Amino acid sequence: QDVKKNDSIRINQYGREVKWLSLNGEAQDGILNFTSDDKSYSLWFDNRIQFDGGIFSNDALNPIGNGATIRRARFAIKAIIWNNWYGELDLDFSGSAVELKDAYVKYTFDSGDLNIKAGHFRESFGLETNTTSRYVTFIERSLSSKLDPSRHLGIQANHWKDKYILSGGAHFNTVGELEEVTLSQDANKDFGLDEGYAFTGRVVYRPIIDNDKVLHLGVAATYRTPQTTAEVPNSFRYSTRSYSSINRKKYIDTDDILNVDNTNMFDFELAGAYKGLMFQSEYKIVNVNRMDDLSSVNIDGFYAQAGYLLFGGKYNYNKAEGEFTRISRGKKYGDLELAFRYDYVDANDFDAEVYGGSAEGYTFGLNYHFNPNVKFMVNYVYTNNDRYANGKGKLYIGHDLNGDLTKDPADVIETNGNGGDDFGMLTMRLEMDF
Amino acid sequence: QDVKKNDSIRINQYGREVKWLSLNGEAQDGILNFTSDDKSYSLWFDNRIQFDGGIFSNDALNPIGNGATIRRARFAIKAIIWNNWYGELDLDFSGSAVELKDAYVKYTFDSGDLNIKAGHFRESFGLETNTTSRYVTFIERSLSSKLDPSRHLGIQANHWKDKYILSGGAHFNTVGELEEVTLSQDANKDFGLDEGYAFTGRVVYRPIIDNDKVLHLGVAATYRTPQTTAEVPNSFRYSTRSYSSINRKKYIDTDDILNVDNTNMFDFELAGAYKGLMFQSEYKIVNVNRMDDLSSVNIDGFYAQAGYLLFGGKYNYNKAEGEFTRISRGKKYGDLELAFRYDYVDANDFDAEVYGGSAEGYTFGLNYHFNPNVKFMVNYVYTNNDRYANGKGKLYIGHDLNGDLTKDPADVIETNGNGGDDFGMLTMRLEMDF
Amino acid sequence: QDVKKNDSIRINQYGREVKWLSLNGEAQDGILNFTSDDKSYSLWFDNRIQFDGGIFSNDALNPIGNGATIRRARFAIKAIIWNNWYGELDLDFSGSAVELKDAYVKYTFDSGDLNIKAGHFRESFGLETNTTSRYVTFIERSLSSKLDPSRHLGIQANHWKDKYILSGGAHFNTVGELEEVTLSQDANKDFGLDEGYAFTGRVVYRPIIDNDKVLHLGVAATYRTPQTTAEVPNSFRYSTRSYSSINRKKYIDTDDILNVDNTNMFDFELAGAYKGLMFQSEYKIVNVNRMDDLSSVNIDGFYAQAGYLLFGGKYNYNKAEGEFTRISRGKKYGDLELAFRYDYVDANDFDAEVYGGSAEGYTFGLNYHFNPNVKFMVNYVYTNNDRYANGKGKLYIGHDLNGDLTKDPADVIETNGNGGDDFGMLTMRLEMDF
């Protein structure tokens, strides 16, 4: 076949004669892949369906609706061309809207341990945030991980060896959601505002690393000027849903913190694995520095989690990215993963008069991995919100002197630790990656 | 080639060694497909462009604009992995908006005649609704088929043999349109409302079935609580365009029927084919049960259609799904299909004081099938709306005593059967599936 | 392998036995392609990421925000089936919104030099507009090219030989942006307005054409009735950003020109290339003919550009489309392209009392072509807007007698040629096609 084709000429649709390489089509652990013999060219798809459901306890102060959703409906196309160049286009269509996830170009030097990325992709900040939603341990990431910048436009350099990773980037706006894009374009049109920028870096050190075990230490930092994707110029806001995309309420919400000059954040990572056992934790702190005499605002949080594979499976670690990747199942027919997480975030800064609320969550997870592509996840989460976690004054957080529900922290008669809306939830996910 | 590759190792982008299967790339009747020799893996695309145009008669009471549109611009990726698992992501981009069509995972048991689906897909209700838009006989489905629930989130089991199909599912919201998703998310956020649920089942029996002929009897039923995708909580609404996506008016519209406790629907299917001749019909009835003493609302409708292939082609029937599929052309260069449909829907329930309007339509169709992937369709439709089909009071439906156009059924002087806006239309479609 | 598969039967997901052709997977200059040996079937992808950044001079009268963006995030799938039929679906997802670009079916007659297209695609008007954004010389097209109709629904016939191209089409609305689609659907729903139509034709003549050189002469014309995609029925509007998608201001803007009966436009093309040297120019004129006694409005503009490949590369010309296509690099490691453009547009028609503004731009371009798929572009543009280029009265265009900034051309004290907001910009693009 090759003989027959080698002497034939290819003309592309733009009228140009093209060079061509024969490709081998393969299903690589269920993922369609086309690669040339010399591996200078490779293209693959990366699609993902996450079908989620959630049931919430009835004794919450604010009623919560049960429901189901397509959490992610992802289509991605990724390619290595001309040996060193890589391009990725990753889109989400859940909720019948588009979100531009990754859209970037990467050049990897011949050494293989140094690359430069340019486009829209995740900043090198946050172990859990940088772990793909295919492989995070729980259905939703921890509250504190929602502090991380995640995907932004920019340029990033990455260098890694077995023992370490060095990563640094300069970043601009995000273009991941239509609303943010529109806000930023309007700020440009109406006020001529610069988009804002950020410098972000991460260092990972692995004193122990082999096929069976890893000990991972990391630290990341970012300096950020206010971005025009915010509703109000020169503002910062942290708000998050609570462990489920089905319950749409945002208990924790600082609202717009105004007159922001810059923000800096630090992240400390500690993680490790030994065969079928893993743990992972991060502590994050954000300082929102304001103009004039306004005091800066501090928000911090952390999580710690552990997982265990019951059928003899093994946790795997991705050295280039410095994060956990897909597990190895212990049995051909699957593996059962038990996991627990405690997490906490504190978006109150009483000195700065910011009352975003604080919350802790206890998450119990059970994941069944049918094969490399299909898993079923069940999470039980109990969350304890404080009395300031009232969704900017829109949610009940306790009772007043008359015994009526109140949204005002000042009126709450519950003793410390008992105010706030606390509740449990049972969430499920069926996921297929293909 | 296989020898050379068998001993090489594959590492995926997440740093994991992967198992791989060599795939055969094929164009299967114009559809790109990659399948492994053992057929445990198969992936294919399913794209569709429908370019429509429509011309409307000038004597309608309400002027109708002529125009053209991309009716569907579909991209779908579908895969069988690990023998039993199937995933599908099917998206529509017509109108420069996204609609999430199918996004689901299916597990088929080894017997091949039993499967379970989970995600977003069509409920097993409605023969015409469940027939893909690739293969429906006319450019638009009948008015009564717009009563069917179509795609919703949920879980469904299907079992079939030559003589029968049993199908049943539990369902939740739809996520097919951004507006509905937003309404549902707001209902969750603001009121903590549960999404609503439905149980749906279908039985098909085929007393006659062989390669040349089929007689198909079916019955389906569904019980539904109000869903949060509605504009108003606890409401039900039926409204539909009239045989064309180009004429944007909705003559038939019940508006929001409020205080709904639950809805049940029944569907009766009768269809058959003998070589190049087919017929298909359904009768549907919806009971909208309201709270308190409010009387329930009844809406019903039916259609009956017949088709004939002039160049010796043959109709084909899909036993697993219980519906007609692509025809076989009589000639290599194509086949010409003649078809006729009469349909009727009655969205008036005078006892319940619901005046949604009723309508009947006469549809003449001429389809030229160039090859398995390309067809050209022409439909002439004459529709006879009654005086209540006034688009919630926005459309003219006759003349008053002064001879002026009126939107109020009470003022119409036309005799029974002559009120309402009646008109003809000529619609066309060029379709390519690839 | 072929032997083993030839005797096996394929059943598609719709239950139909299918004919199949074995395909060869190839990377053709970095583009994934699947083609059958007999070339009757071919499918390929055409994805594109353009990552842009821009810095603007500080001395503009209206402050301009610096920023970055994903200018295009394109996914396209294109296929030839059954020898003569071609389908294309081309989508843009930049800004986390969908734009339907191309969605059409094409039939090419066996002679290969005659085809008919139907669907959504570019009208045959405008050399620069019809050149794909993969291959335009500068980051953004000239101001006058924004006058071209670009993509619309319709039917088009194309015939070409070495020496000439004849192209003509009948067109309807555009469906490329959600806002336009919504406006058009509302005009249909609320007023029953016809969509509008257009007839467009183009003739290209090439007195000189061989592998090394080409001289291209072209003329195009279009007659257009007002389209329902406009904000106001029976209106015409020309407005454009200035050489960058990052600066969101539209200095040039005629606002809605009302009571339009029809529009006609002419385009004159002159272009040529000799090895590594090219030039290209167009002159365009629009006549907006209004109803009653209202005088018609004239808008015109032109551009002229030249390019040179420094490392020995060559410009290539696409005979079928009549436009420049991808360059050949002089060196395996790349080629550096120098380019210059002068362009001008005049959207003022004082007689008709239309003051849309006029502008000229000097664009210096430097493009590095790493390989057929990756390039880096840098443009420096200086634009000189006149005093009427005030974005419908929203932008400063000079100083008044008090020395204050004014938006009113009547108050500007600057002498002729000195009014208007003039500024420079440095823009960059990293592009990868795959």
C-alpha cells in the first residue's frame, strides 16, 4: 500500500501540493489516536461526558432543589506536529453554552524537559486545579481551590526533571466564559482599560519518586493586577458553589471588593502516594491589596484528602505536570476507590470588613473504575457554613430572637459554630472519556 | 507494520502507558469509521447539514416572511469502547448557538438485546420523534409530535427481540437549550425547587417482520411532574411552529397552564412497510392534571402518512429502535420518494378554559435520494388553523363585524371552520450527512 | 488485512448494512486526512488557533486598552463523498460563543472545473475577504474589505480555467452571529418580513499565470435588498474596528442608514506575484439607494499591499479560487515575510448627510513562517481617522475653542487633516493550524 501511495501527489483544498506522512490509527486505552511511525505527528481526541445527580438534605435553612445535569460535555482535539509543536482545542458544551477551555500552542524543545506554551490554558497554580476533571478524586474540587486563577491567556515556560518542576508565566484575561469576555470587551470599548496582567510561578520538589511511591512538595505564587473580566473595574471577588453544580446557591461570597490595587496568592502543596494509597493537601492564602489607606483583605483555606484502592490498584503520578493522573485498576474488571477529604475556607476578614463567610466540608467518596474510560462516583458531603456565608445577604443563616429565620448575621441567636446553613448531600456521577 | 509497532510502548499525554488496538479506517456509506479487528472498539462521526428555504402564500391573514436557514448544523462523535460501552456527544450549531442534543453513556449486555442508557437522550415516547432528523419523511415533524417529551436527562433500559421492544426510563430535566437550562438553574438558586421527574415506557410489537415487510404496533406512556425548565413553576405549555422553522410564528399555543400537579401522556403507534411502500401513524393524548378543584386539560392529536419509492427502492426498519431508518435506493443514481401526510392537533379544551387552538395540515412531499448521504426534499403544506390558534392573542384569526382583521375569537364573523389563519407553503431542503 | 475484512459485513448504528471503503490515514502538511485509494472519499479536519495581543499608543484622544485574546478558535470538518459531493462544517468558538462559519454542500461536476455550492459560505465578492484567515497577509483585513458581504446563505455556481474564473450566486441572510440570527427571526415573527436577497458575481482574468508568476485582474458586483439581520428594517450600516480585534472601538460607523431600497457594490481587483514578491489591491464602491427622493449614499475605499519573502520563499496562487494561498518557505526552518499595506476608506457622503468618517492606515508586517502550520506575525499600524470618525458621536475627535476634548466635528478647531483620533498600535499573533 505504501508503495502504491508513495509516488502519488497530494494537492490540498487550497491548491497546494503537500508533503504527507502515513498514520497508524489506534485506540489507546479507548482514546482514538493517529500517529506516524516516526512519531513526528500525532493527533488524538479527548471527549468527556459527566452525567451528575444530587440529592440534598431537607433540613437546610434554605431549601435546595434536587436534580441532575450534564456537568461536562467536552470535545477536544490535540495534535503534535513537526515533532516539537503541539496544539490543543478543548471545548465544553454542557448547559447548551460554549466554554472555551484550552486553546494553546506549545513548543517542546528537543530535550523533552522544557516547553513554552502560549494561548489560553491553566496557570501553574494549584495542584487540584491543575488536575484534569477526568482525574480529580471527588466530584467537585475543594472550596479553597476555587481561589486559584485557573485558565487565562498568557505565555508559560515549564522545565522538569525527575526531582523537580520549575514553571512560570505571564498572564492576561480569561476567555473561558461568555459573560467574562463581554465584560472585558465592554471595559475596553467604553473606558479603554488595560486588561490586567499576572505573573505566576510554581516550584515542585520530589525527594522520593519511583514507580511505586512519590513524595511531592510544591509552592506556587502569583501577583495579579485587577482584570477587566470583573463586573466592576478594579475589583476582586471570591464566591463559590458548595461541592455540587446542582445546588446553584453560592453561600460563600465576598461580593465585589473595590479599589483593588493588586492581589497576591500563595499555595503550598504536600502530596504523596505509595501503591494503592495516596494523600494530597494544599494551603492557599490570598492578599487583596487595596488602594489608599484601605486595609488589605486576607482569604485563606486548605484541604487534605486521602484515597485507597481496594482491589489492589495503584495511584500514578505525572512527573511532567506534577500531579496525579489515572489510576491503575487492581482487577481487569475494575477497582473500587475509597476517599475522604476535609476542607476549609475562610472568606471573612473582619479587620477589612469583608464578610464572605467561612465553611468546612467533610467529603466521603466511593469511585468505581470500570475501565480506563468509565467510572461511577458517589460522594456524600456534609458542609458547615458559618453565619456570614449568607450569599451576600440573600440566604438564611439562623434564627432571630422571635425564632424566625434571618439573613442578618447580627440577628442570629445561635451560639458560635451553630449559625449558618449546614446540610448534607449525596451526589453521583457517571463519566465516560473517549 | 503491525510487527514493528507491537513491541513499541505508548505513553499518553497524562504520562501513563496505554494499551492499544490497531484500527481500520473506513468510509461506511460515506461515514468515517474506525474499528478494531475484534470490534471491541469503534468510533465514528455523524455530521449533518440541512439547508432549508421556504416560500409562503401571500393571502395569510398575518404576513409571513420568506427566507432560508441552516436548519441543522450537527457535529456528533460516537464510540464503542471495551466491547460493551458506548458514548455519544451530539451537538447542533445552527443559528450560531449550541444545543446539546445527545450526551450519554450506554452499556449493552453481551446478549446484545439489552442495554441501559444514562445521560441526555430521547425518552422512549413517540415514533416520529424518535426517528432521527436524518430520516424523517418530511421536512418538519407533525404538530402532534411536538407534544412528545423528546430529550431529557435520565436512565433508560431497553430490551428487544425480533417481535418486540420493551423500553422504560426515569427522567429529569432537559438541558437541550440555553434558555431552559437558565430557567431551571434559576429555579434551583432562587427557590430550591426540585427539577421534576418523569417515568416513561414504550412497548412495540411486530406481528409481521422480515426483510421485505413489517407491521409495527406500539404504545407508550409517560407520567411527569412539572419541570423547572418552564417559565413559571408548576406549569405546562404546548406551543409549536407550523411545519417550517422559517415562519417563526406559533399559531398553536396554550400559554402557561398553571397549578399543574402532573401530566400524563399516551401514544399509540401503527406503522408498516412492504418493499417500496410505507405508512406510519400515531395518536397522542395528554392529560394535564391540575391542583385543587381545577379541571384537567386534555390535548390530543394524530398524524397518518404514507410513502412510496418510485425507482424500485425499499423502506428499511430498525428492529432495535422500532422505527424506520434509511431507505435503499432503487437505482444507483438515486430514488424518488413520494409521500403524503395528514395531521391534526387539538390544543383547545373548552371545559378547562384552555384555548390553544387546533390545526390540521396536508403535506405533500417529494424527496430525491442522490446517495446514502445526500437528499433534496420539497414539501408543499396547506395548514388550516382554527380561530383559537391566535398565538396567545397576537395573531389575526378572522374579521369582525366591521370587516376589520381581529385577534379575538369572540369577534370573528367567519362561520365555523372558516375562522383562523390558513395558508400554504412551499419548503425545500438540501441535506448532506457525513 | 484487506482480505480478512473484505468478506465481513458492516451494520451501521441505524441497523443498515453499509458499503465501505478502506481509508489511508495521513498527515498532509500537518493536517489529518483520510482518503480512499480511489479518492472517491476524503475527509480532513481544519482547526486553527490564533492567539493575539495588542499594545496601543498612549497619545490617542480616546484611551485604548491593551490586551490579548483568542482571535479565532476554529474547528472544521470537511469531506468529499461519492466523488462529486463535498460537505463542510466550519465553526468558531473564540470568545466562548459559537459562530457558524461555513456550512454548505458542494457538487463538483466530473470535469472538475465547474461546481455548485448551497448553504452558508462566502459570496464571490472581495479578494481579501475570500482569502481564508489562515493566509491573509496581515493580522486584520483592510477597512474597505469590511464592506464586502462575506458569508451568506445561498446558491453559487463557479467555473474556472487557467486563465479565468466565472462565479455567480443568489444569496439570502447571514446566520454567522447569534445577534443577527435573532434579529432576523424576530423580523419574521413580528412583521412577517422577507429576509432580503442578493445577486453577486465575480470575473477573474489572468493574462499571465505559471508556477512562478501570476497577474490577476478581477471585477465583482453585487445587488442587494435590505436584509432582516439589520437592527432596523430597510437599513444599511457600515462600521468597523480599526486593524485590531482588541481595541473594541468602532471609529468608522455610518449608523443605520434608513429607508434603503437596495444596495449595489463593485469591486476591482489587481494582484500579482513573481516568486517571492507579491502585490495585491482592491478598490470598492458601495451605492446605497434610498426610497422616495432621498439621495443615494456612496462609500468607497481601497487598499494596496506588497509582500516579500526574505529567505527565498515563493508566493502561491490558487487558480480555482482566484486568491493567494499558503507560501512556500525558502528554508526548511522557515521564512521571514516583510509586508506593507496602505488602505483607505471613506464612509462620509456629505451630500447625503452621512458622516461615517474616513480613515487611512499604514500597516507594516513581519511574519515568520516556522512550518506550514505555525506562524508568528507582528504588525505595526498607524491609523489616521478624520473628524467624522467619532463612533456615532461617542468618541473624541479633537479640541474645541476652550481646548477641551470634543466629540462634535463642528467644534473641532484642528485644521483639515489634523482632526480625528490618530494612533499607532503594535499587534502580534501566534497561529497554529492543525
